Amino acid sequence: MTGLRETGATELDVAARVVELVHEVAGPTAEAEVTVVRHDLALTRFANSFIHQNVAESQVTVRLRVHVDGRTAAGGGSLVDPDGLRALVGRTLAAARLCPPDPAWPGLTPPSAVRSNGLLDEATAYAEPAARAERVRAFVDAVGGLEAAGYCRTSYRSGAFANSAGQAAQGRTTEAAMDGIARTAGADGVARLCAGRLDEVDGSVLGVRAAAKARAAADPVELPPGRYEVVLEPAAVADLLQNLAWYGFNGKRHVEGQSFARPGTAQFDPAVTLVDDPTYGGAMPFDLEGTPRAALTLVEAGTTRAVAHDRRSAAGAGTASTGHGAPGGATFGPIPRNLRMAGAGPATAGGGPGGGAAGPGSGGGPVAGAVADADTAALVAPMARGLLVSDFWYTRVLDPKSLVITGLTRNGVWLVEDGVPVRAVRNFRFTEAYPRALGPGAVLGLGRRPVRQPDRLDGGWWEGPPLRLASWNFTGGASG
Amino acid sequence: MTEFDAAAAAVQAALDAGARYADARVMHLRYESMSARNGAIEELTQDESLGLGVRALVGSGWGFHAVPELSDAAARAAGRRAAEVAAASARVAGPPITLTPAEPVVASWASDCAVDPLGVPLSDKGDLLVRATEAARGQGADLAQGLYQVWDTRKWFVSSEGHRIDQHIRECGGGISATSIGEHETQRRSWPSYRGQYGTTGWELVESLDLTEHAARIADESRALLTAPECPAGETDLILGDEQLALQIHESVGHAIELDRILGWEAAFAGTSWLDLARLGSLRYGSELMNVTIDPTIPGALGSFGFDDEGSPAVKRDAVREGRWVGVLAGRDSAAVAGLGYGGSVRADGWARLPMVRMTNVGLEPGPHTLDEIIAATDDGVLMDVNRSWSIDDRRLNFQFGCEIAWEVRNGRRGRMLRNPTYTGIGPLFWRSMDMLSSEIVPWGTPNCGKGQPGQIGHTGHPAAPARFRGVRVGVRA
């Protein structure tokens, strides 16, 4: 069994060869599209202040979709030797012949230019385990005797696309991320950052922030549930963005009538601008269907402008693909996974992970406990009474159309009175309609700079500034 | 070169590079899924993957490396690389690691399968989904969806202690759903659950679900739910159907008894557990009706296997006996840390991922009642069934679930339908309130249990039956 490196073939060579094989077997009229991606992923995980899991994997995935005689099927595999590729083509064509007709087949992506995202960092792509361990060491040292847990991750993707309509594309990308908590008795503090380069990830800076938050979260009291004004830190904002992306700006759900999104309508507060920006870090410059990726404005100053589409959902909506084709997309729909909420400060070209003079992940300004950066401080200061929330956890949809979500707070909540966090609060459960919480008049302020938070899967990220919202519906306390 | 040869080469290379223990798994994974929508096939996917993952223990540090190649050179390189990764762990070293003793096993195991799911013609499988979704659509559902999934997994395990085990595990399942879309919300009904029922079994499971026969009913129910009264808010007696109780077990028992969570190894992501090892054997988890087992030997249940991914044989154990917490899900290293003598619950979702503590079949033993008896014995309550949403805190205490459908229960009878039912509570208080449990056990399969970083999707089983809980808060809404 031979691999991609042993054959000496590039990803584009393999993709082109698979298209040839489809034509050899099924004839020149068969439509085929092929994506080949090599993915090197390494993740160093720590808990109880030591490294307990440390992994690295190298995978090659070939994904093929064929449309023959009006019928469609897809297949994938890790076998890139000639026998493996022939087997993939054979079983995918056989599957297509047995499938019912596919009248909604949207056709192949025509030849179109794909621009490199230009964000390959060799040091990240080939980072040794020692480089990740050093960042873990720095994080653990920085928490000053508290218990530390989290991970440091690097990933590298090199991929290519080819189809029988003549579209061909290549791309390479890297990503690094660190996510850690510091723990005291009954209280955790968190710091996360996602970046295109490992050298932008400073374990010490993140550890100091997490420790300061954890110490400030000690001895929490339980408050009654109810509606509170809130300041959400970027980790919590990331959850809003993720759920809006999956359920609201998903073109398939929109076509089905299961999304709240109504393009052209002022559904959000004028402070809200959302842009999906796969051109900046982590993502390949083309999607699974070979469509070039570009920044897509979903919400502009409160008005919904667009939803994400792959070719199939776009055909259903009578529009063009926005480059969001992904494995499983026919079932789950196209999802914008590089979503940025613009901050109140001047936009930076291509956004950024939230770095700068104050340090990555800090959002700017000094570290001083519950309010850990200047951006958050500016939002907390005018709050007469409300809650400062670091993070959300285990959020799930109660109704996808109204996007009512339940979940819990995590990693620190504080009661704010007269602009000052006066004490730590135990975790709440909430039940809230996310579009309503961000609706017209609901956003009382937002931070100047968005801070990039890693998705659970590398290649995706959620980037937002801290947000001050007029109301958040907490429906239960730690006691139930 | 055989798969065993590749795994053995990787293990030997790790030992040569300084590992004091190593194991390797070669896995050949085949996956097939088909989905249909409104009477048409939506997507057919067939994936095949082959590779090797090797785990090395150097000093007190673990390392893991995986490659999609089985040549001797690739296997040996993977073994060396795993040892290098493990050595890097020493930069932030923890306490010494030991493994619970294990007899080296040389064995072969295969799950029972009457009808090979991959041998059933695609046209037959597609026709089933098309018919079922056509029927639901024809009955008025705005969106009728059907799905089946098949996993065919072969694995070859070798350890430096002499294990040499091959297994062939076939799993499959499926289901249908009908969604009606209103002006401001959607209502969904599923059969037999959302995304279906799954087992370590053959296509006979899917055939037994009678998907088409239930299509019209769930379409009617989804439409009726749009105008049904909302589930009232307050405290009441709650009767849960077996499908919902299966997920309740999964979230508030299964994850809570994972030893890696209890030891803090998942603190930053999946979370910890409210359980304290010092109280293992004495803690009151639930009422005396609550008997939960960890049992990977149940034929056909989704969490069944012959051996886990450390080579430990499948063994049935108690987790909760007459309401008292008595057992955990463990691996050889976590068990040694906790001073326990058993592992047996470590699995990986593929060759590229590290084996970790995972649920097997964690479920209830039968109770003395029936659902009809439970309803008849309830003066004022709500019956909820089929999960729609789930959320629980990072210690596995505070949960909130939503179900697809509910009914009032008044004076021992099932009454009118209720929409948007939710309930919330604190795990041990909830389980202690269980006063009636049915004998009608169904081994529900959950094929989408996420855990770990990088993420892994686990397949777990949860025998469950309808049960009644007293004084539960229901009707939580935005």
C-alpha cells in the first residue's frame, strides 16, 4: 500500500488522474469533480498541568463526485495508489448507476481563477512536537501554580481540485491554535487564540490571561435567573457566530424555509456587520466543488445581505454559489465557517487573530482580572447592572427557524454594578433566541477589535469583539 | 505484508526508539450513507480508508502518530515518530504512568450480521428512503427526510505485551423525519428517532424499523404540533419515553462515569464530572430502581465489541446498582491512576485517532412496570418523547432537554398533544426522583457522540425504557 509521498505525485496530479479514470471507464460525457487534500494535523493536549495526550496524524483524502446519465454519487478514500484510485472510481460510478435520477444536479464549476490565500507558514506546517510543547510549558508556567489544561494545535493542508469541465486549482494553508484554562477551586478562566502562524501564539500571554480570569472567578455566588444586560467576551461571541452560521446563513436551510434570514431586511442592530472571510487563514482558496472562495458579507450594518451557498443550494435559490461546498453539504447545507463580526475600531486588512502590541488574544490592554482587556473594560464601564460572561458551553437549538438556543455559561461570570465587576457568579443556563438578542436596538456596544477563536475543527474560526447586549435570558441557575 | 505485520513493525520501531510500551492498530474503514428528501435521493456517499495508528509510552509521556500507508517503511517511521512525540511530552511531564495488568490476547471476533448492509443493492436501499419520504411528503410534511448509515470496520491490533487481535464490526441504522414549517417556528417528528436507530448488526435492523409505515403518522403529528398548545411551564410529574431516556442516560450518567473526566483529563473541553472517586461504592446516584450497567457484550447494541482498542476483552460491569454508584468507564492508564483493576472502555473512531475512554453500552436494566401502568398511575403530568435538543453543563449536572412531542397526562390517561416540550434539572436529583420504570427495554444506539481533541465520533448504546420522574421543571422557553 503506497501513499502520496511514495508515489511522488502532487495532489493536482492525483485529482487529474481520477478525472481521466472516470472518462476511461464511463466515457467522455461523464461529469466528475475531484478534490485531493493532504492534511497534517498535530495536537498537544495538557491537563492537570502536564501533557497527557500528544498526537500527530498525516491523512490524504480523495473525494470524487460523478454525474452520469442524470444520476449522481460521491465517494471518498485514503488510497492513492493506482489500484486504490481505480477502486474509488469503480465503486462511485457503480453507485451512480444504481441511484435514482438527480434532476437537481447543478452542474460543474466552470473554469475560473482561484487566487492563493498566501497564508502558508512553513514553520507552522512542519512544526515539531517540541514547538507545541514549549507553548504548553509557557502556559503552565504562566498560570502561577494554578492547574492548567488545554491544547496547542498546528495544521497544514495541501490540496487540489480538478473537474471534467476544465476547472483546476491548488492551494496550501496553515493554522495554529491554542486553547487553555487555568483552574482554581471551583473556578476556571479561559484564553483562546487561532492564527495562521504558530509564532503568533504565545502560551505565556494566554496563560497569564487565563490565570487572571480564574482568580477573579473564585468564590462565586448564585444569582436568580432572569433577564440581565450582558457583556459577552469573544469566546462567548464565537458561539453566537457559530450558531448563526450553521442555522441562519446556511443556504440550504434558507431555501427550505428553516432559516430566520431574510436578505434585504434590517434584522440586526446597525452595529452588527458579519463577513465570512475564508481568504484569510485556515481555509483552502476553493471549495469542494472547485468554486473560488472570497469574502462574503452576510450582514451589513444590521441588514441581512446574503446566505452561503454551494452549487446545489444556489440552484435552488436561483443564484450563484458563494464557494461554500463541503463534504456532507447536500445533507447539512453550506456553512460559512470563517465568520467575523466587525469591531467598532478601524478594520484591518484581512482581519487578524487579535494580536498586536498588547499580545495575542488579549483584545488589547492590560490584564487585570475579571475585565482582562481594554476593549472589554470600555463596555463594562457604562453598565449600571449586568453580567460579564466569558464563555458559552453546550449550546443546542430548540427551534432552528427562530434560532432559540439553550446552553450554559462557562469559564467565568461576574456581576457588574456601576461599571465594576463586584463579584463572581455561578454558572447560569440560558434559553435565548440569538437573532433577537442581536436585533435592532439590542446591541449597546461592541469592542474595537475582533479576536479570532478556533473552531473545534481546524480550518474554521469565529472572530468577534466583546459585545454589550441589552438583554440575555438566563433560565436557570447552578441549582437547577 | 499483512496488516498484523504492519502493526507489529510499528510497535517494534517504537520500542527500538525508546518506548517502554507501544501498541498499534491497522484499520480498514468502509462507510456508506444515503439521504433522501421529499421523495428524491439527496446524497449518496461511500468512503473507504486504510491506515495505521501507533501509540508509544516513553517515560511518563504518551505519543501517537498515524499514517495512511501500510508499507514496512511507513509503519516503522510511524512507530519512531510516535516515540519522538512521546519524548516531547516530557517537556511538561506528569506523574509516572502505569497500565493495569493485562493478559496478552490472541483472538479474532466479529459482530453478528444476518444481512450484510453493504451487500444490499443500493437501489433497494434508495427505494426504501424514497418511498418513506414520499409518503411523509404526501401526507403534508413540508420537509420529509430519510437517512441510513453503514459502517464496516476491520481492525488489527498488536501490542508490545503480545496482543494480536483482529475484529470485524458491522454497524448500521437509519430513520426518517417529517418537518412542518410555520411562520415563526418549525415542528419535527421522527421515526424511530431523529437520524434513526443504530446497532452493531446487519441490514435486518433497518428493515425492522418499518420506515414507510410510520411516515404518514409523523407527518400528521408534525403538522398538528404547529397549532398544538405549548407545553405549560412549571413543576410536574414527567414521563419519558425510552428514546429520550436513552439520551438522558448518555448525557447524565454515561459521560459522568468516564474516568478520564473524573480525573480531570478532559477539563478544558468536554469537562469534568461531579463524581468524586472517594465516593465510588457509596454515593447515592438515583432511586433504588436505578440499575445501570456497562455492557459491551449485548448482541446487536451499538456499543458492542469483542475487545476494546487496548485489547481488553468485553466484560459486563455495574455502573449503578440499586441507585448506588459502583463503576466507571476506564482505560488501562486511567484505571491504574484511580487504583482500579479494570479498563475495557477505550476506543478510537479510526486509525488516525488516539484511543480514549468511551462509552460502550451504558443503560438501564428493566424495571417492574409498563408504560401503560405508568400513565395509569399518573394523575397530573406530562409524557415527552423523542429527543429534539440536549444540553448539559461541563460537570454533567445541570441539563436541559427538548423533545419533539409531548402529551398531557390527566387522571391516568394520555390527553392532548403539547408542542415545544422541554425539561430541566440536576442529574442526581432527577435520578433520585425516578419512581416508576418500565420493563420495555430498547437498546438505543447513538452514533454521534463527540469527544476528544482532535474530535472523535463515538458509537454508543443505551438500553432504556419509559420511566416516571417526580416534580420536574418543564416548559422552559426563551
